[in-house]
Amino acid sequence: MHFDWAFFLFLMLLCGMALFNLYSASYPPKGWGSPPYLKQSYLFLMGFTAVLFILSFDYNELHIWNYPFYLFIIVLLVAAYFMGESAGGAQRWIDLGFFRLQPSEPAKLMLVVTLASYYSRKEVLDGYSIKQLITPIVLTAIPFLLILMQPDLGTALMLGIIFVSMTVFVKLRRSTYLILGGSGLFAVLFAWQKLLKPYQKQRVQTFLNPENDPMGHGYQVMQSKIAVGSGGKFGKGYLEGTQGHLHFLPERHTDFAFSVWCEEWGFFGSLFFLGVYFLLLLWGLRVAMYAKDRFGMLLAYGVVMLIFWQALINILMILGLLPVVGIPLPLVSYGGSSLLTTLMALGILMNVRMRRFQPGRGNHQEDA
């Protein structure tokens, strides 16, 4: 098999830095480490076991299993809505005993697989019309609405972003762009007037002017910006971050985990971290470029977009450049469902890379 050691080393380096950061973000430890750190370490092992399982079969099997996979996730989303555990005003978790599953996280990967399968089966050379997009729109809208009802606006929007990213990639007619653009603008205005809850509108208003309420809704963003800025060029040093360890920074081991890294490692340390992160994603685009078929190309591209957009939104969020919408930094933020979903997605990416050679051909054009 053509295992991609370079990609694997990037992944291991990134996971190592993420765990290293989580130890500090959840400091002080109890025994071998704090509960979030120990649990995340255990989940990393589970995630890499899942990666090995994914590598053991050809990714084209997902062509057969994508709709059963889709239905299974929809059932889980419905179960979470009616019988799930609640926390913070949202009902989005299913208790499996050893682990609390948040079905909206694997729903993102499910949508990537489903859209890749659909667009590879229904290729249209002169661009898709709006009529030809009805099926993928419906396939996206069902989980989108179920997640919105939990409510989880940030994750629901991620499904919309995945749909737009993959649909634009497969080429649309000019009239389709106009219709989708107009519909999107109308949906935003309608959502603001009729769908968004008061606390969600408050997040947007806080983003526009956090200084108006520095001890209330703007507190989180203000403390994050202080943490990032106080790191300076080289940071305060590992386990020396005051914003995190003195509990000024809320959610420091989940959505704002990267703020802790910025404070302790400074500008150059953050630049190194982001360099590794985005090098991994650029490598993923290379996987898409040299995939042996259209399905593999769309799968790899969709996985890269899934991780890229979440990372970009999270980083802009902690810098105060986007509203706080609860999007984790993949592999870095504490959270079992997000971590396992991301590692499974990267397992699919590695699978596409390993099987990039056409059957019966010695080499691919990449190696020519």
C-alpha cells in the first residue's frame, strides 16, 4: 500500500501540539492530568483506531454505504432532539455510557460523503442548473433544520458552508449562481427577522461592538483578545499564561483553546502552529488533485473544506473578527464528537491518497 508518511507526520505533530496545549488549558492536573486532558488522550487513541479501520477498506465502498450512513445520522439527530441530554439551553447529546455523542458533528462528515457521492454519480459538464441541485439541497436542508432546532446555529451554518463549497467546486451555470445568491440573501434577512433567538442576535451585536458590554456579552471576546495580544513575540512560556490559568478566559480548553496557545507561545509560536495546520490542509488539496477518480477528488476536497472553514471561523472568532458561534478548532478544541469526526475525515483523506493509483497502471501522472 502507498501509505503517505508525510501526511501522517504532519498529523502526529499537530495532534501532539494540540494535546500539549490542552494540558495547559485545563491546568492544574489531578494525578496524571486533568479530566479533560485524560479524556481527550483516550479519545485520540479511539480516533486513530477508527483511522486504521477506515484505511482497511477502499473508499469507493462509501458509494454503496453513503445513503445508509445518511439515514443513520438523521435518525441520531431526531433521537437527540426528542430524547437527548440538555445543557446550556440546547438539546444535542446522546449518552452512550462511555461517551456523550453529539450527532451534529458526524453529520458534517456525512454531508461531505453524501454530496461527493451524488456529484460524482451525476456529473454535468456544462454546469448544474437549479433543477439539478434540488436533490443535494434537500439532502442538506434536512440535517440543517434538525440541527437548527436543537438549537445549534453555528453547526447548522457549517452544513450550509459545506454545501456551498462543494457545489461551487463542481461548476454551476451563471443563472444558478444568481438564483442561489438571491435566495441566500433572502434567507439571511428572513433568519434575522424571524428565526434568530435574542441571544444569537446579541452575539452579532457584541461582535460589532464588544466594548459596549465588556463585563457581560463582550467579556469572552475581550479576554481572548487580551490573551492573544499579551503573548507578544515569543509568549509567556508554557504553563505561564495568566489569562487562562487565573480563569479570566472562559471556555479556554474548548472553543478558545488557541487563545491559550497564543498567550504562551506568542506570535512566532502561533505562526508555527498555523503553518503546520495549513500545510496539512494544502497537502489535503494535493490529495484531491491526484485522486484516481472524481469521487475520490470530491471526497478529499470536501474533507479539506470541512476542516478549513471550521479552523478559519474559530481563529477569526477568538481574534474578535467574527461573532462567537461555538465552532471548535478541529483537533485542538476539547470535545469527543468533534475530535473523532475530524480524525475519521482525515482517515478518509489518507484512504484516497493510498489508493491514488489506477488499477492496472504502474504509476499515476503525479509520479510520471
